[in-house]
Amino acid sequence: MATKSTPDIVFSCPLCRGSLVTHSGAVGHSVTCAHCRETIVVPLAPAVTDATLAPGVRRVNTKIKKEEVLNPLAAELATMTLLYSETRAQLAAVREELHQTRLQEEQANVQIDARIRDLQRQLDRVINRLAASPKQPRV
Ligand SMILES: [Zn+2]
């Protein structure tokens, strides 16, 4: 138990929900949970002394501590959900771009094929003209 000059804070282990007491100077520091032996960070919370805690007050205080653990998690979840939807939107945009590029490629291939057939016909005409000319040797 800490001295009177460093008020105790009561909080729940975010991993095992075990009730823990430490001095307010430990906020933000890593401690080992006395229940599950995992390393946890003491959450930021208003300091309360055991002397001021009636049993009902302690229960309310514990609920506040849980929210302080859950709120950052909820914020993180909201951020990740936003990131996920943004990533999905970007992926959809890339897919659409890829689709458009493929369409352009198909159109380009059609034009190239048409151009090749056109050149082939011109070449055939030249060859036929040369073949029809008595002064020119056969190719
Ligand atoms: Zn624990």
C-alpha cells in the first residue's frame, strides 16, 4: 500500500479483468499483473485513495476504468474500420482502372489487327501488280 502522499489508483487488468491497485505515479508505466502475470500499462485515471472509497464508489470507479480501456480500443477499431473501407474503395478504383485499361488494350488490339490486314491487302496489291507486269521478274 502506498503512502498518503501518493494516492492509490484502482484499475482492472485489460487482459484478465483482475482488480489491481497501484500508486498514481505508475500511470503510463508497465507493470506485471498480479493475477495473470502479463505485462500491462497502468491506464490514465483520476487518482483515488482507498480511504475515500466506499464499496459502491469503487464499483463505479472500476466501470470508469473499463471505459478508459475500452474507449481507446473502440477508437482504434473505428480507425481500422475507416482504413479498411478506404482501402476497399482504393482497391475498387484500381480494379476499375485496370478494367478500363484492358478495354483500351482490346480496342488497341482491334485497331492494330485492322491496320495489319489493311497493310497486308496493300502489300498483296503491290505483289499482284508486280506479278502482272511482264517487265518485272517474279518475286
Ligand atoms: Zn491480468
